[in-house]
Amino acid sequence: MGFFDLNIPYTDSTPLSKANSTVAKSTRIKIVIKAMELGYTGIAYNRTIRGVMSDRDRCSIPLLGLSSLLDVAPFLSSSVNFHRDLLGVPRSSPFRQYTRLTVCIDTASQSQALNSGNPILKTYDIVAVRPLNQNAFDHACEKAEVDIISIDFSDKLPFRLKLPMVKAAIKRGIYFEITYSDLIVDVHQRRQIISNAKLLLDWTQGKNVILSSAAPSVCEVRGPNDVANLASLLGLSMERAKAAISKNCRSLLTNALRRKHFFKEVIRVEAVSSSRQSDSEIPLYADWLKWDPISSGEGDLLLDDMAKSFSASTNASKTVKAIDFDSIIDKMPSHGFQIKDLISGSEASFQPQTEVKSFLSTPQPIELSVRTNQASENSIRHDLFPETDDATLDNTCSEPLTSAFGDPQKLYLASYATKTSTGSEEVVTDTVMTEIESETCNASVAASGSVEAENQGLQSKKCYEQNFVLLNENVNDGLNAVMLNEEVISHQTSAMDIELEAAALEISPPSESSVETIKVDDIAVDMDKERQETTASSLNNMSSLENISERMSLRTSEDDAVIVDQISRQQSDDEMRVKDDSLVPNHENQVLLMEEPKLAEADSSMNDLGSVRSNEPCMKLSSRKNQPQY
Amino acid sequence: MVGFKNRYMVMEVLLDPNKEMSGDDSIVITQFNISKAIKDSILVNFGECGLASSLRSFQVKYVNSITKLCIIRASRDEYKKIWYSISMVRSIGNCLVLFNLLDLSGSIKACKTAALKCDELKFEQYKLMVGARLSVDVIRHMQNCIEKIKILEH
């Protein structure tokens, strides 16, 4: 069971204070390193805003990559392993990074904004509320759609904690947060915090309570055992105290991520990577069994390879992005997708591929990461590459996107939003995808669509069309053009997303929810139809693709080049999830997933292509048959 | 039968997290200065009474200044308070520190086993960090410390 620290303050650097931003960044890196060394397996960067949310508040927190951490602390891996062994945490569990927003609520109108329709909230992994008066607290406990209620205990509380409110909040699945760094920093605040927090703990008995540091600097972080002892001094039993930093956090994350990635908390559509070979020994459903419910996408840092390569681990996170329905809905064409656009797109996409062929030495998409030599960092999800050095490409890039129809009954539509960096989207992602597809012997079709980021002004076309086209094409085109774009890739985090996803639905920015609903229904309907058609054959690429394409119109009639080159990413969150989604039978989501026809099945056997999974211990590369080849 | 029970905590002292990762430390930790820092912390957090009742069995039994490991003994009744006070220690002298518990055991024997293991692993890490600058003195010092652990008694 891992330990989590879900409150590491993040202050966004304003352009005015450059010096502050570098200091803040180095502080953040140090805190993350210290947390890793102390044995934590997951952290969340917390951004606090107050008042009305604007579009500027969308998540733009850059996730740190392994290489940037190793730059500061080159001997990180031995220390991490040492502490993990002592704590009983498996050495190879990935270190996860999440993003979190804390909204300070004063008035009723601000409270109204905390509902599930708010698009800004959706860009963060975890949403927390900090009520500042009684009304706000009552509203937060009873109605607000948040994950955490975080109360500042360090001063006299401006409102009363009432037992029925607290019970109501617990019933709804909201967690209360107690931060401990103020205990360490200031002696006078200690009194207030202890007396206030004790009340909360007495009422809740530790149920639905999480502990976190809100550490302003690295000296205020404490190890998991020490934090549990703090809680036990406040009145909890040691068992509950330990649960407050491990089990409770984990279930909080599961719920929060489920809320984020599953449509209406139930359906999740993913792209299936096309590189999966049908004759692989690993059964297709094996991936579903390894689904990681708390993966943080690109934020997962695999520590296995740290010892092997200090500077550039070629971990590729094979995460598959879930379709973000909000963003998709707008882009959904009203007249349906048209196949002709698809086909024209595909032809164009071939041209760059031929050039690329020569570059490909191995079919491994991981090559990308090797090539770039830069960082093995995980791709930064939301970012516009504030640190170009840390361009993450690799992890995501190198993931082979392969789609395979393992289960004719399932169609995975994967869509991912990838952010595109401002200009240079020569993203090879498409080519990557093609490459991957070419890998697959079985020419499984991956329906891929990429979600476009409207913000970036990239052509929205990038979308799925390319993917579809590419996917359909066969695959034996040789290695990916991705290889080509090393430089490009290095600039693009988006690349990672796209490459990973074999199929993605293009999703437009969020529009009204009503439209959204309709669109989603359409997709569902489509899926059903397709499903029936594809039941017979396992590799039903073309037909399903065509079906899908019929329904999806390709926007990009114009630039095939664009198609190939650029993939726009949406600023919002869609994570790429590793296609390892396992079908957990008891998981309700999974059940629903099963029912949905899938266009492409994410292939956890991206390993085939040698990509390293970023996810979970179950995905340990070492244990898998197909080792990444570097 | 022994009616009086103790708890032995193996802790590591992480010095000055803000400094560069080099082999040089700004302060040498000794039994004395750790003990003083902890006692001050108990006094602040638990007052005179707390300090007095903890002081009975409180002792810093072993300190290794190279690997920053220490073994602290406390009575079973008071060990949580002492542990809490140790977590609250922010600085020793002028140097910012951070204590992290590695192991907690009820007998000196278990504590010795754990401490030996941790010491060796930490020394490996130290050697990695220091690299070529490892001197013979340091190695000899380590040998002495290992011997000291082995002859620890309650």
C-alpha cells in the first residue's frame, strides 16, 4: 500500500517574477525528491485559487519528469529503494503525480460553481474546497461536487463544524483534509491546529480523513510513519492513522480519477493501440486485468530504470487517454463522419512515412525516446513545455500505439487530448501511430482520434482522421515517421499523447452539455452498430473503422500533411491511459466498458514494441515477455 | 520478569535538505547535540511534566555521524510523545534537520539487527555519493561504529 501526500503547494509563476519562479520551481523539485526519498508513492500539486474561476485557471501545472529529478539528486534511486524496503512498499511501484485545485469559497455564488459541469474543474485530477464561512461549509458538505474539504485549522475557525454536516459529507464520499506542516512551522499555530483537528478526528474516527503536508519548503515534509504518529497523538488509533495517509488517499484518488475519466462516472472509452499482435501469447484481456485505477498518466514515474540509466531512462508510459467527452462533443460533426475524408487523409499520410522508413531500425516506438535522448521524462500533460529541456516526449511518444481487436465485442474509442505546443507541431505522432500500426501484423485497426486543442490554434483537424487513416493503412510501412521527428518530438509533449493512442476520437472543445449528451449517445449507438458488425472477426479493422468513419467526418480535408504532422492537443486533461486497462470484473466501469463496442483495443502489449509501461507494478517490464528494446 | 519495557527507535537524521548533495556536512551530529535538541523539543511541546516523565528512560544510545543514523531509547509509555517531539525538531544548532523513523522495536536485540542493516545500506549510499573521495579514516570509523552497535545493551 503506497503512501500519498496530496498537498504540495504549487504557485504558478507570474511572468513578472522570474526569479521567484525559478526559486519556486527548485523548491518544488526538492520537495518532490524528498517525498520520493521518504517513501511516498504519490503526490499532488495543489493550486489554490480564490474567488471566481476564469478560463485562465485551467490546469497548467507541469508534471516533473524523472530526468529533472535526477539532475538534482543523482543518487535518488538507491535512497528511494532503501526507504521503500523499510516501509514495505514495492520497489517498482511508480511514483505518481497528480494535480489538484483548491478553491476558497466565500459566497454562495462561488459555491454554485463547484458542480460537475464546470470545465475548469475537470482539468484537474482532484478538486478541493476550502470553505471560509458557515454557509460555504454547509454547502460544501451537502451539495458541492468536490473530492476534498480542506479546512484551515491554524486560526480560530470562522465557522462551526457540525456533526450532521460532517456525517453528510462522509456519506457523499467527501474526504476531510488535515495539513500538518503548520504544526512544524509555528509553535503558536500548533495549539489551534491540535485543538481544532482533534474535534474533527473525534467525530469522524478517522473515517474519510486524509493527512497531508502543505509544505512550504522541503524542511516541513515528514515521512509516512512520522505523520501517522502525529495523527495518533491527535486521537486516532495507529491503524486508522496509517490508513489516513495510505488507504484513504488511495480510495480518494480512485474516486476522483474515475470521476474525471469516465463519462458520467461509468463509461470509459479508450483508444486501443494498434500494435498489438494477434498472435501474441498474452491474451488480450490480460491487459484489462492490469488496469490501474489510480494511474496519473504521464505523471507516473517508473523507478525501475532509474538505476540503469541516470540521465535518460527510456520509460515510455503507455497510457491511453480516455476520451474527454466534454471536449469531444463540440467537435462532433453534426452530419456524421464521412469516409471519403478519411481515405483522402490516409493517402496523404503515407508520404511522410516512406521517408521515415529508413530511420526505423526497430519497430519499437521506444526508439523515440532513445533518440531524443532527452529525457526520459514522462510527458507533461498539460504543459506548454515550460522547460523545453524536460520535454517529455519519450514516455508517451515511445508508446506504440497499436490497436488490436482482441475482443470483437469491444470497441475502444480512444481519444486523447494532446496539447500542442505552440507552433511546432510537426508531430510525428501520426507517423508514430502509423508505425505502430505497421507493427501489428494483424493490422488491427485502431480508431484513433486526437482531441484537438482549440486553444492552440492548431488545426483542429489533426484529429482522429489521421489516426484512422493511419491505422487502417497497413502497417507494414516500416517504422515510424516518428523516428523522423526527433526534434519535433522533443518539443512536443503532445507527441507523446498521440503516439500512444492508436485511436482517438477527435473531440472538440466542450460545448453545451446537451449537445454533449446527444453526441455521446450517438457514439454509443454507433458503437453498438459497429459492434454487431464486428463480432465475427477479431480483426475487424476496416469495417469498424469504416463504420466509425462514416460517422465521423474528417475535418481535415486539407492538410494531409497536417494530419500527419500535427496533432493538437486539448488543454484539458485527458490522460493517456495505458492500454493495460484491465477488465476488472467487479468493477462497474469495466462492466459497462465491456458492453461498449470498442474500436480498438489498447494493447498492453505495447511491450511488443518495447515500450515501457509507466504504469503500475503489474506492468512491470521485467515481468513481461516483451522487453523493451533500446 | 521485566516489568519495565522500552522502545528503541532507529532514526536517520537528514541534514539540511537545502544544501547541495556533497559529502561535507555543516554540522557533526553527536549524542550530545541530538539529545539536547530532542529535550528542548519535548519541553516546548509537552512542558515540564512531559519532559520529566520522558527523561527517565530517554537516552540517545548510538550515533553514527557518517551515515546519520541514531538509536534512541524511550519508555513504552512515553515513546509516542518522544517520537512526536523528535518529528517536530527543526534544527540542531544552526543546521536544519529532518528526522525520519526507520525502525521501531521493543527489544535491544531486534533494534541492533535493524540498525546494522540500515547502517550498512546507508554506508553504501554514502560511498556512492562520495565516490572517489572515500578515505581510509572514514572506513575505519565505520568499522568502529558497527562494533559499537554490536555491543549495545539496554
